[in-house]
Amino acid sequence: MGLDIRIPLGLIFLIIGGMMSLYGLFTRGSAIYEKSMGLDLNLGWGLIMFFFGVVMFFIGRRQKWQDAPVNPRPWEREGGAPRH
């Protein structure tokens, strides 16, 4: 049942990183990058955040797939609690 925190965090980083990367691509070479010595920090950090989000999301999904029970324990089947 448990929600793995890596999945929503990965999605947040994917969305924000993608938006920053797109903004950095559309504003390449503009005057707003004079303060940062001409470096397009939006594009750079956006890509870093995007790939971090991809890694977090897929690690969380992979862990969820691996935790799925293949054969439930005898007492988890129909019939309820184990008998002693």
C-alpha cells in the first residue's frame, strides 16, 4: 500500500526541471544572463533537475515493481488469519 516518496518527488523535479530547461532554451543569449557571466543557469540547472527527477521516478517505480508479491503467504489468501 505505501506510497514511495521518490515517485512524487521525481515528478516534481521532472516538471520544474523541464520548465526551467525550456525557459533557458527560449532565453538563450538574452541580456538577463549578464549578471551570471553569460552562463545560462536556467538551462544548466533545469537539465540537472530534470535528470535527477528521472532517476528518482524510475528508482521509485522499479522498487514498487519489485515489491509486488508474486505468491501471497497462505494466511493472506482467502480465509483470513493463520490458524495455530
